[in-house]
Amino acid sequence: MYTLIDRLAREHRLDLPEYARLVRDYDKDLAAYAAEKAVALRKAIYGNEVFTRGLIEISSICKNNCLYCGIRCENRKAERYRLTPDEIYACADEGYLLGFRTFVLQGGEDPYFTDDVLADIVRQLKARHPDCAVTLSMGERSEESYAALRAAGADRYLLRHETADPYHYERLHPPEMSFSNRMHCLTVLRSLGYQVGCGFMVGSPYQTPEILAEDLSFIQTFRPEMCGIGPFIPHHDTPFARMPAGSLDLTLFLLSLIRLISPNVLLPATTALGTIHPEGRELGILAGANVVMPNLSPVSVRKKYALYDNKICTGDESAQCRSCLQRRMEGIGYTLSIDRGDVRRLS
Ligand code: 5AD
Ligand code: FES
């Protein structure tokens, strides 16, 4: 197994059975070994910098019904909200003053955000903050929509693939959603010149080592600029309420493997990771991640963007969240970078 890690660190690829074996049979020592290699590779490219993205959760209204998600449309108990364009600009302006140079607009698939509405918001944000990157994380849209948003100035798009296995995809989603459209969206985004992020939950119901091997293999071929992974955490008002949460150790090990597959990838230590362990985000950085995403949403709506239970940071002002993360990163010997944090190409 150690030779597999060595080969992955050198050649950045393995085959499916090799990935499955790593995921199935790893132990703490192997994970520590992988983390050491992952951190070394990352340091060679990004030094001790951790990039920040200001996350603005613009809507908890969603037409989809993903079985794992607390804001699925069938959850009548979910509290719904939608930020107005002015509220979004105010969050970004505040974030700018706090040093953020990337804004991530994330939300459910809310029909209010038509192409015209969203493109206008993107244009406004780029006009107010020309030195900032705008990242969208607004789910599946049409090719024309992605093109219009790109033309309006959006730089990056996050759309987790959720699982690279079509049968597993069907078990996590209602029949009206499809694996092939998910993958099609990612291909379209790439072809339009976005920096693209994919990703998945660790420990989602019915996931197996073989499925995680497919996820890693997909990342190896697709070569996303960004990759968001975090543990699955059950939400009490979803069909998966009684399913166990994903494992901290496995999430950390996968972060290391993804860094070894793609040394320059922008890899967040996610809020979900910080939710299952008080030092989850620090541990994520020490396993190979290099991005943190403090929350810039108005405190009044934070609790309502509840994809899973017990989400952290829901009571903290943006400034508190930012300084908290800065303190946390400095505590483990890293600095919070305030540039746009674009992906660095390998020579
Ligand atoms: N636990 C962890 N992550 C979740 N997401 C949605 N629901 C949950 C959950 N219960 C993730 C999905 C989605 C992203 C925005 O949040 O992967 O793509
Ligand atoms: Fe949000 Fe610590 S990062 S309060």
C-alpha cells in the first residue's frame, strides 16, 4: 500500500482496483504517510498559503428533492429565504472590506434566479469589485444559461458530481434527476472556460470503496480546478435522517489522495468537515486541503441554509468567521491569503 502512495505521488494516477484497495484497507499510519506526501506536494506549489472564499448562501428555495439534503423541496419544515440582489451586494461589499477576493454565490435551484436575474447580479458584482473572482454554485442549468453567466463575468462554477457511479447516483436522487445530465453540465462548464469544481460527500448512504474508487478515477480524468468533498451528515427531516454520518478519518485520507492525484487542485476544508469535528478544518488543511470558505451570509438567514444538522458558524458575523478562521489557520502554521487564489498551473 505504501508503494501505491509513492506511485500516486510520483505519477498522479492509479487504476480503479488500486484506489479501491487504498480506501478499503488504509489505516492511520498509511493515512499519515499519504498526508505527509500530500502536504509536501501542495507546499511546493502554494507554500503555506490557505485561500479564502467568501460564501454567500443566496437562497434556500430549491426545486430539487435530493434525498440527502435538508432544503429538498419536499421538506415542508425547511425555512425558506431568498436574498435580494441588494442584500447580496451588501454581503460582498462587507466581504471585500474583510479582504475577500472571491465570492461564491451558492443556493438551491431557485426558479427566481433566471438567467437575466443572475447574470445581472454577476455583472454588478464584477463592476463593484473588478479585482474579485465570482464563483457560482447554483446547480444544474442549461448550456445557454451557463454561457450567459460566463459572458456576464462568472469565473468559476462549483457543481459537485455527488457520485461517479450512475447506480449510486440514482439511490441518492429522485427519478427526475439524472447522472448523465450532471456529467453533461460539468462538461459544458468546462467547455465554456469556467474553472470547474466537482466533488462528493464521504460516507453518503450506499457508498462503497469501489464507488469511491470511481470518484477518484473521475477526478483523475476530469482534472477539475477545484474539488469539494466533505462528510455526509444526516438531516433530521430527510429520508436519510437515520443514516450514519461520514467518517472524519476517511474524509481526511481522501483529501490527501485527491491532492496526490492533482497537486495544484484548490481543495477546501469544508464546513461539513468542521461540523463533524471541532478541528475538522485544521485537520483538513494538514491532510492536504488549501481553501477555507467562511460564511458571509447575513446572520438572520444562516440557520435556514441547513443542508445537514448542527452546521457550524450559523451565529457568527462575517468578520467573526473570518478572524476565527485566520486564527485557526495561523494556529497550525499557515497564513490566510487574500488574493483571488486562482489555480496555479504546473509547468
Ligand atoms: N451532508 C453533507 N453534505 C451535504 N450536501 C447536501 N446535503 C448534505 C448533507 N446532508 C452537499 C452536497 C451539495 C453541497 C452543496 O452540499 O454535496 O452538492
Ligand atoms: Fe465561522 Fe469560526 S469559521 S465562526
